[in-house]
Amino acid sequence: MPPHEITKAVNLSLRNGRLNEESIGWARMPIINCNVKGSFLRKKKWNYWCVTTADVLFSATISHIDYAAVIFVYILDLKTLKFYERTSTLLLFGKNVKLPDGVHETVSYESEEMTIQFNESGQETAIHVLCPNFNGKGKVLEADIVLTRPDDYESLNVVVPWSKSRYQFTSKQPTIPAEGKIVWENKEYQINKEDSFGCLDFGRGIWKYHSTWNWASASGVVNGKRVGLNFGGQWTDGTGQNENGLLINNRLHKIHEDIAWEYDTDDFMKPWKLSTVGTNRVSLVFTPLYERIASTNALIIQSNVHQMIGHFDGIVVTENGEEIKIKNMLGWAEDHMAKW
């Protein structure tokens, strides 16, 4: 029997901070209210945005892990593979960084070194990022991007229950049409909604201290159809839930099977293989183009991320059995360990 589909608004947490079992399952809309509370030091919250075009990959994140806020921005020129990342870690419990309960609520952060705004209005998200000294050499990075979800847009929303006191809600939203521009080191990247895509990773939950996970995402156009991929692994094992699905022309095709991930941890640049366990719904090869390594080792916070940026090739199958051939679709796949 497949996991429960949630069709009505529901709270993620009970009044005592424990998991509301009525929220366990998946939904086509972000209708879970993430009212997490209590569990001091265990709450984890983030809004991660990534925008891709044929020329550039750009990402900005505001996150709060209860005892610190971690804010970061990175950019990769896909033609030259020039990359830079700027991170700001605010200890003292991330004072003044507030992340709301709802997916479509405005989030912002402002300091001397960077300004990040995710302004929400209806179906639109307006991203504004300004880093006056992005690379430490006086070079400015500025981005103004508007992402507009179509009226019939669905997304992948899942509540993962490790236990009654440890649980997570995630909303994955690929293929959102994006338009605007990014200016970096005197180069201007134009973002056109016909071939540019935004992806939101929204997370709210109460986590164990030690966690590992895989995440893969991609967006593109296949034979005139807007196609989004989202796959996960490790962190959902044994919970009865997963974050696997396809988005085809704004409609979610949920995949209830787990994904088998095959890759070489001694050489992450070798091709990865992703396939559904027991069915033929996903059969993909991911070929990395660039390896983003992000490591943190600061007392109780330890994190090691290998986020590979590259291209997917292969076949995915919709709920009604239609095969979609994926060819050279830009996206990413990652291996992540965290003690947080």
C-alpha cells in the first residue's frame, strides 16, 4: 500500500512538540504548517534556492540550526567552471534570523557582508542578493530574480517520521520559471523564463544529531515539456516515506519506490547511477561537471558535503507509464554527512 496522500491543511507538530501523526505522508501542495517547537538545539530550518541557466548556476540559502544561523551564497559559471562561495555563520543561537512556519512566507537576512531576500507574493518569489565584497577582493555579486509558479503548479511535499520526537517536513519545488539577471565580476548573466529554472528546497524539522543523505535534482525541457527530477536517499531509510518524484508540466508524479544510488566515494567525479529499486521508473546516469566541497568542523557542528553539478541522461517513467528520455539535463547530486 503506497504512503498516505495528504489533501487537507494540517499541522506538523502537536502542542507538546511531538509529531502530529496526521501529517505523515506526502502532498502535491505545501499544505503542512511547520509549527515545530521545543526540542532545544534539535530544530533545523532552511530555505535553499538554486537557479540554473545554460550559462550559470546560482544559489542562496538562509538556514537556522537552533544554536547558529548559516547563510551562504555560491555561483558557478558553467562555461568556464569558475566558482566562488561566501558563507556567514552566526553563533549565539542565530539571533535575529527568523524562519517562518509556511513555505510561501518572506524570509530575509541583512548584514554588512551580504543581503538576501526571498520576498513572497502570491505565486511569485522575488530573490534579491547583494554581496558587496563577494570574493574578498572588492568584487560585487548582485542578483535580482523573479520566480513565478504557474497556477496549476504542483510540488513534492513529504513528512518523514524517524520517531514521535524526530521528524522532518521537506518541500521540493523544481522547474519554476525564472527571469532576471545576475551580475558577478563585471559579467551580467541574463535569466530568461523560457530556459531558466528555479528550485526551492524548504525544510523544517527536529533532527537527530548525526545524519547522512543523498539529494538529486534537475530541471529542463524535454520535447516541449517542462520536466523536473527529485530523488533522495539514506535519510528516509526505514521511515516508509521518501522524496522521490517527477514534475511533468507542473504535475507531480510521485515515485514510492526507493532509489539505489551507485557512486564512488573515493572519486565523486566518476559517473553516478540512480535507479528505482524493483521497478523501471528511474534509470539514470549522472555525469559530474564540477565538485563543490563544503566542510565545517566547528566544535559540535560538523558537516561534509560533496555536491556534484553536472548532467543527467537516461529514462524516467510517469505514473501512467509514459517513458521520458532525459538527455544532458543540468542538475546536481550530492552526498552529505552532518553532525549538527
